[in-house]
Amino acid sequence: MIRLYRIVFYVSEILCPTPIVPLNGLLIEDSAPGRHVVGSMVQFSCGEKHQLIGKPSMVCTENGTWSHSTPYCKARCEYPGEPPNGRIIPLKFWYVPGDKLKITCLTGYVLPLPLESSPPVCLGNGTWSHTLPECIEYTNV
């Protein structure tokens, strides 16, 4: 007598946990939201006035973990331009919170006194504390 046996294997689906969305950031999913199977990719971006620090994407691996750690979004202030009849120091594409601008005026121009002692500062929300002051002709002081 021949006996037949049926062997059934149950394979559980490997899922990665839902990634944490960075503060001031966005999560872009390539699969069904909240369902991250092996091979699923997610991407990150940051809101206005913020810069992404870390890898912009990660993939769900065979062991149920993400290929990279979650990036974060860091506040930044954009280059404010040059003030009329003056220059800014330091000159950068973007500034980090706490950066202060020094305003220098062209020959024959000066900053009004209260503004000279209060330079614009990059704030934690990615904005400048105040607009760039205007250098005025020294004969108008």
C-alpha cells in the first residue's frame, strides 16, 4: 500500500516597519501605503527652508530591516542677496541656524548705527531674523 503525504509549507511574508517621517519632511512610498515588503523602496524629501541630511531613499531588505537609517531635515536659510550699496560676509548658498551676516558697505556708504550692531541671523525655522539693511550715503547720516 502506498501512502501519499501532503506537505504544506507556510511562508510568512517579510515586512519592514513603517519608516518614521522626518520632522519637516515627507515620505514617498512606492507601494501600498504602510505595507513594505522586501524590495519596497521609500524616498524622503524635506519641506521648504530645510535640507535633507542622509540617504534620500531606502529599500526593505530580506531580513525585515531598511537598507539605511532614516534621514532628517535640517533648517537652513537661503542666500539673501546683496544689500543695496553693500556686501554680505560670509557668502554661501545656504546658512545654518545661528549664522550671522556681516554687512560691509561700499566706499562712501555706511550702515545706520542701530543696524550695524544687529546683524541678520538665520533662525531655527529657516528664515532670517530681519531683512538686509541698506547702506546709505555717509552724507545722509
